[in-house]
Amino acid sequence: MHALVRGRISVNPRGFGFLNIEASPEKGGAPGASGASGKSGGAALGPVTAFVTPPDLNPFLDGDVVDAAVVEAEPGRYSASQLLLVHRDRTELFGTVVSHAKRPHLRVDRLVSNTDWPFKPGSADDLAEGTAVVAAIDGAAVVPARVVAPGADLGIERCLARNGVRAVFPGEVLEASRAAAAAVSIERELARGRRDLRELTTVTIDAPVTTDIDDAVAVLPAGPDGALRVFVSIADVDALVPEGSPLDLEARARGTSVYLAGRVIPMVPEAISSEAASLLPAVDRLAVTVELRVDPEGCVTSIDLHESVIRSHARLSYDAVEEFLTTGRSAGVPEAVEPVVRWLRTAAARLSTVRAARGGVELDRDEAYVTLDAETREPTGVSPRSDTGAHRLIERLMVAANEAVATWLVARGLPSVFRVHDEPTEERVRTLEQFAHNFGIEAGFGPRLSPRGLAAFEAQFRGSGLAPAIRTVLGKALGPARYTAEPGLHFGLGAPLYLHFTSPIRRYADLAVHRVVKRYLQGHRDQLVEVEALASLSHHLNARARSAGKAETERHRMLVARLFASRIGEEIEGNIVAIKPFGLVVQMAESGATGTIALEALPGGPYRLDVAAQALIGADRRYGVGEPIRAAIASTNEELGRVDLTLTGARGAS
């Protein structure tokens, strides 16, 4: 017997694919909760993956949602057939022109399609073989949308097309951005009633390469009661991007800026993102300011929001601020703003105390940091990510501002787009306990995991050599945060209410929140926004954030593969951080980079995938998440962003 299921296609570059089962089409169930009956006699089938043969995969693309017949060929191994397309998000394909039977075809990126796609007759006859092209999908064929310029970074182009990232702004949008930038009038805005904060000593703290500066901070020294007044001023993008305008529709479609090593794809054109809205030093800028009163114990006792005009008095770098915080001096911190930096440190320390008491955890991204040569933009090194005290200072202030705005909105009954991170289920908690044990750490969470329990767990490995790998696994086990129209807990931060407000230049969710705030400040108390519309926007923004994250991850992995191409044979130690149908994902201890060990390269096979335990199980050997691994770099593939490892040993495995 077989089950009819709905799932999403995943393409393997070797030509076959997998169906990641999400739901039963008959019941329209939630992901991983199929009600379809199968060999198991009516038990839920998902979440599992089913193998798709190359012939069945040919008409489909990575990410396609399909209905399929799934059969359990042997215990724990499923196969899918009779695939029927339900939905396709992808509209463009990247590849090179090849000829089949004297007809031009697109040799598509093999992580997207396992076959070449024909060009629509007459659409590509003038393109030479080997030309790199971004093509629009037209039924079962493609038409050229954009020819990639000779010498362009094909890795970046491939990442963008793979993940549906819009790389080029329409002409009308570019023109609208220039017109909007030219139309800004500080005097008119002040006359309208904006609060003039230009004399308040305000600074920005960012990386030196940052051009889209959307947050600035200031603080007034403690008064007789010890309380600080902290000002977090955020670029007023809404003043330059009117709701419903071509600029706004394009920003909404993009959802977020995409940060690739070597290139930034902004959500709004650079005339706004890097110029008119960016909080550059010594120029007047429109902002929305959150004013927080922080008492000596770190409690935020009052929240005020204002439309404002600010002027940054200094552009500081993270490195300069870290040097100043550590040594008391830095050439990169002007004397005039030194008191501000010191009081900002006080404010961040107070906020940290309260945050630590309520629990939660700081989750790093799972990719290591790749260093690029300033001139050639070639990768020169890779190391685990590590934030400094300056990073944490800004992070504390931004999180506090985001929480404060969420609290302010809910107190007034206003609709918005919130950021929610669910408490993990009991099953996830038990799985995380097993992973921790594999790392050599005993968790003992009890019946449920609380934010304080999570913080206590994090304290066991903070600062250890295993920390990057454990954080990677922890982030996967806890699952992602998401946008939603319903306010709720952000478990990872231990925050009762949370949203995104502090980065409207690069995130549309923040821009949407700004508009709600500004309408209220302008006297519109009867905001009637349908929950369904906010839910739809949240769903869209979640999808765009996932696509942007995938593009950034893929670009990172391509650079890592390029770097490791010169290290074939080098031995590494690491930990298993994921179990996939194709084998093991290993995070290397020294660099923080990840590599893969193919299923067929593991000795002692065959192995079956135990989805619930996240383990590969053979007759005499088991590989689980968290286990230490010794391996050697066997090969790399830059196009696929892959570093292949071969096993040389393991510790503590059984």
C-alpha cells in the first residue's frame, strides 16, 4: 500500500532527489502531521523524506511543492512516485547555454534541476554556447531574462537565482528612490512637529564596511535617582518609502536585504539605503526614536516614542569601541563622545542583568566567519564567529528597544507584525538532552525546558572549544523564530513580547512596525488592520527571510570550499551537527566550518536513518548528533559549496 502525501522537492546534484513530506493533501494537515494511511496502518507518515528517482524528478525544481504517492520500500526507507506539481515559488533559473539536437538549452544549476531546460523557440538563438544566463520560467521552457556580464562572480549569481533573490531594481523604482531622496525637507518635518534631537550627542556603532546605517544611540547620564535615559533612534524609512508606492511594493516583494560576501542586495535602492536614510555622521536625518528610562537595577520603567530629527556626532566601529571599553582609550573614539560610550556601557550592563535573570540564550549563526582579501576579495581564512563586548553592547540596546516597542503596541491594543519563538515541545527537549549527552554534557531539563533552564544549560559550555558546535545543534533543536500577527513569547530571548523595529532599511517587518507606530503618534487611534492581512504579510516575510538566509549560507559555503581546495588531505577534528539522508554534517572544531561525510563512505554499512533520534544506525555502529569525529578533507566542490570529508576516526561512538 502507499500513502498520498504533500511535500517539498529537494534536488541532489547527483541527479536524484528527495521529497520532504509535509502533509496529506486530502486533509491539508500541518507539517509533519500527515493523516494519510500507509504501511503502518494509519499512523502519521511525516516528517520523513522519500527518495525520488531521476526520471520522476526531471520535470521538477528544488523547492517545488508536490503531491505524490509514497511507499515504504523497507523499514525506514521511503520512495515517492506519481508526482504532481501543486505550487512553484521559483520564477527564474541560472545556468549556461548548451546545445541539444541543434536547439539551445539552459544547463541549470544542479542544486535546482537535474536536467537541462529548453529555451522557448527563437528566444536564445543569438546566445553563444557557454553564456551565463538568468532565465525566466515559461511553462516547461525558459526565456532569457538577463545575460550575466563577462567577468561577473558566477557564484553570487548562482546563489541569487537559486534562492529567488531579486538582484536588479526596475527602472521606475530607481527613479522613484532618487526622487524621494531629493524631496526630503528637514525644515518641513520639524514644522510638522518632529522632536529636534540634533543637539543630543548621538553615535552609531557598526562595522567599517557598513553603508546602510539604520540605528544610532545616545544616553543622558544618571540623575539623582540613578536612572538613565537611553535613546535608540532608527532611520525613518517610511518617510522615504510611502506605503503602496512602487518603492514600497518592491521592498515588500524582497522582504529583506541579502548580505553576500562581496556583494549586498539591498531591500531598497542605494539612493535611500546607503544615502538618504542611512544615519551618516554630521548630517540631519529623519528618525523614529525610542526613549527608555532604565533604573539602576536594569528595569525599563518608562517607554516613549517620537518622530524625530537626529544628527550622528560620530561614526564608531566595533573594534574601536571594544578597544575603548577594554583599555579606556582608542584613536577611533573621539574625546567628545567618550562619556556617551561609557554611559552606554552602563545601560547595556544594567539591561544584561535583567536579561540574564529571566534566562534565554545567545545563539550564534552556524557558519564560521570567512576573511576576504581587501583587494582580490578572495578568501584568506576561516574561523568560528565571536562577538565582542561592543557587539553585545549594541545587541542589548537593540533588543531592549524591540521589546519596548512590542510592549508599547500591545498596551495600546495596536496590530502589528510580532517576532515569536515557541517554547520547545517535550519531544524536542528530550532530543536536545540526548544531543547534549553525545557532546559530553548532562542537561537534565526535567519535564519542560524554561528560558532559565536554557541559560543554565548554556553556562555549561560557554567559552569551551565545543561551544560553536553545540550552539549550532542547539539552534536547530530549538527551531527558528518567526513573524506572526499574534503577539507571544520569544523563548530564546526569554522575552514575553518581541518584534523587529530597529532595522527598517534592511527588513520589511521593521518598516511595517514603524508605520503602525507613526500612525498612532500622528493621532490615528482607530487603526483597523485585518489580522488576515498581517498574517499573510508575516507568512511572506518568513519565506523571504528563509530564502535570504539560504543564499547567504550558500555563498559562505562556496567561499569555504574555495579556501579548502588547497587543504586536501588535512586532518580535522569536529562534531556531528546534523544527520541527513546523504550522510553526516560535521562542524570542524578549529575553523567552525562544516563538511560532509557521504553515507556510502561510512564503514560498516548499510545504515538506516532514524529521524526521531537524528542518527544513522547500522548493524554494529551508530552515528548521532553531537558525537566527536576525526576526518580528513577529501575533496571540495565550489559550485555546490561542499567540503567532502573521509572518516579517519571517532571518539566515544558505539
